[in-house]
Amino acid sequence: MINTTWHHIRRSPFQSFIAVLLMTICFFTLSVFLIISSGLSSVLHFFETKPEITIFLKDGLDQKNINEINQNLSQYPNVREVKYISKDKALNIYKEQNKDNPMLTEMVTASILPASFEVSVSDPKVLDQIDKEFSTKTNIVDEIIYQKDIIKSILNFTNITRKTGLSIVSVTTLTSFLITFVIIGMKITNRKEEIRISRLLGASKFYVKKPFLIEGVIYGLIGSFLGSFLSFTLAFYFQKRINFFFQPITFINNDINFYLIVFFSQVLIGTAIGYFASFIGVKRYIKY
């Protein structure tokens, strides 16, 4: 049966090449999309786990005011951590950051540095809520700083990338499916007499369908393997340069399990696409 399938492929190499090429493009696109999506998730996670918003307090607040602010901030949804930085602690941080330049630390005392709250959240959208509420409390808040533009840009870019990637993958997958279906249909039409004679000689319907089903599976297997292999090769080739650009974030994943899961998942999906495309083709064109 494999020999028959190979004979079908060899008799129309151009059609087979087109089917494998489109499958390869489909799974190359899918792999690249998954790698980029994973990298963008790492970037977003990095900013989500940092103290994204810092609320600088006015001087002269007593412990009661500080406790009330701390309690208020802790009540927001998706808050990961609320950290109070006193004047003395702010001075220690400042000295540590400028320890190589004593001239910057000589004239600085705790009294001239503001106390502050640093808040980290798991949902960047909460930052807008905190900013809007505390911006109105000018009697206790001196200034609010957070990476609003950066986080919004990352969120927007991530959403656009995911939507674009899903659209491209959907189009290429559908195209691969349809092309495989059409090619199998053309091959069945070209071998209509052979199939008819085989059926007259007693061959079962499944027997004459089987080579075409295997052919579709082969297209899916080869295409998904090549697409995954090419994308992973490019990812590993450019890994150091891309990760250096995004440091300290690891944009291209180093986890081998991630690539194994992606690879085997794509092989299964490719096999399924090839099988179902050929299955519909043989069901549509083999009537006897």
C-alpha cells in the first residue's frame, strides 16, 4: 500500500510538492507565531512582576495615614505586592545605586527624599484605577510614576500580534487543507479508470481509498516536520542576539520541553489536516 502511495506521489511530483510546500509554510508560520507569542508573554510578565507604579507621598504624614494608604492599595483586585519605602530606606537605596559616585551621596539626607509606596499587580489595567484615584489625593500624594505608556504599548502590540498571527495561521491552514483536498481530488480523477477496474476486480472501497488517505497524511507529516524544523533552527540561530536585545528578559524560550510540545502538537495537527483533507477528497470523488 505504501508502494502504491509512493507511486501516486511520484507520478505527479509538482502537485505533491505544492501540497508539502503549503503545509510547510503553514506550520512554519504557526511555529514563528507561537515563539513570538511566548516571547511577548515573557516581556509582559516581566513588567507585570515589577513595581509598576510608585506613589510618592508628601512630607509630614503620620503612621495612621500611611496605614490607611497601605490598606486602600491592598484592596485593589490583582495586587501582587504593596511595598512601603520610608525616607531612611529610600536613602539606603539611593546610596546603593550611586555607591560608585560618592559625590552624589555626600549632600543627600533622608529628609530630602520622599517616602513612597511601590505597587506590583498581575493585571496592568488595575494601574489606571490606582492612578485615577490617587491623582486626586493631592493632600497626601506628591507624585505618581508608572510605566503606563510602556505597558499599554506592550498590551496593544501583544494583542495585535496575536490577532494577526491567528489570522495568518487560519488562512494558511485553510489554504493547505483546500489545496490538499483539490490535489487528492485531481489525482483521483486522473486515476478514475484504475479505481473502476480495481473495484470490478473485487477490491473494496477502502482498499482503493487507502493510498490517497496515506498520501494526505504524508503531506501533513512532512509539512509539519519541515515547518517546525525551519522555525526552530532560525529561533536557535538568532536566540543570543534577540535575547541580548531584550535582556534581562528571555524572549526566545530556552526550555526544550516547550519546543518538544510544539513540535509533536504540530505533527499531530499536520497529520490530522492531511488526513481529513484527503478523507473529504476521496469521499467526494470516489463514488463507486
